[in-house]
Amino acid sequence: MQGSAGAAFHPALDVPQIELVIRALKDAGLAHIPSGVTYANMAWLVLATLALRGSLRAYLLWLGVVLFTVYNYVIYAFSVPFGPLFPLWVAVLGLCTYALIGGVVSADHDAIRAGYTASRPARVVAWVLIVAAGLFAVLWLSGDVPALLSGTTPPSVAAMGVPTNPVHVLDLAFFLPAAILTGAMVLQRVPLGYSLAPAFMVFLILSGVPILITPLVQHAIGQPAAWGVAVPIGTFTVALTILLAWVTGSVRGGTRSSSRDVQ
């Protein structure tokens, strides 16, 4: 979608239009500030350094940054018009995918679960992941299903000018089911869930940061600030950040001596 966010926002905004407003927010404001991927790149360096020094908390957060990077570079590689940066996008996608797989496979998930000093923060995170994933699934399907039944193109697809909505494909096929499964694993005390739950929280937070900042930038540069979507999503992002701090604070100590690849 081109044009200002203010032109896209309407007081009677219905659910399928929310992602169009989010896109307008990004188009209008994020041209002036770093994207969510830029924040992820900065977090990469800090968390990777701390993880290499033995921080288990940094390692769990690093997995989330890698997950976020893989997700976004899939969209870059398949949905952005071909250009000089295409080889870079493919290289980053491949490297991050293997890093994510290696990071999950090499971890001692039993030891990570044992490193949680309290069960309540992890259980709260589990329910947040399940509920948030379910709500996003309903949100995306509320635009896709009516379009399928009527034989029309969803507004988000028409606005982006792509064959299908890559966010819907990735979310409905991979991210949302994985988030629900992760929450369920934590509730069932499956060790893998304790390793993945913070990563999914990081992903959700990094996704919300640009939307939280955009209206502030719009206001600063004299553009109409569209607070209608930014306020609830921003509030949700702040709440997730507090919850992430709570759950990572319940992880015992700061060393990764519990992981197989670091002694």
C-alpha cells in the first residue's frame, strides 16, 4: 500500500483491514527509522557475544533473533522484486536457517528445563503463546476465508501486489502452529518447549517494535500519527517485553554450562 497511514485508517476499521493499516504505518513512518530486521541485526551481535561467553539467557534470546531473521528473509527472498541484494538475502536466509537448526539441535533441553527456578513464568508464557497464535490465526483467516468463498482477492494481497500474502503463508503453515505446539510442550513439561518459548516471545516483540515506534516518528516529522492500531499493538509489545524479562529472570544463573556444545 502506498500513501500515508492517516489516509488508510478509518474509525470503523474492521478486522481484515488491520494488516493494511499496519502496512501503511510501516510505509509512512519506517522509511525514516531502522526496520525490525535492523534491530534484530544489532541484537545478533550483542546476544551472540554473550552466548559465546556462556550466557544461557543470551542463548535463548539469540534463538528468537535468528528465528525472526529467518522469517523476514524468507519474505525478502520470495516476495521482494529481484535486485542487486538478492544474493545477499539468499545467503543470509541460508546461514540463519542452518544457525537456527544447529542452535536448537545442539542445546541440552533437559538441562535448560532444569535451569528454570520457577514454573509459573514459563506456564504464563505458554498460555500467552497459545492465545496469541490462536487470535492471529483467526485474524488472518477472517480475511482469507471470505475471499475464498466469494472468489475474490483478499485486500492485503491486492494492496501488496503479490500472488499470495507471504505473512499469512508463513504464519498459518509454520509460525502459529509452532507457537501453539511450543506452549503445549511447556504445559506438558516437555524440555524442548522451555528452549523455544523465549524465542517465540522475542519474535513477537521484534515484530511489534516498528509499529510501536512508527507513530512517534510520524508525529516528529509532521505526519498524521495513526494511533488506532499502534496503541493496542504497542501495549501488547510492552506487555510481552515485561513477560519475557520475567521468564528469562527465572532461568538459573547466567552460564551455559548446561548446554552440550559449551563446557
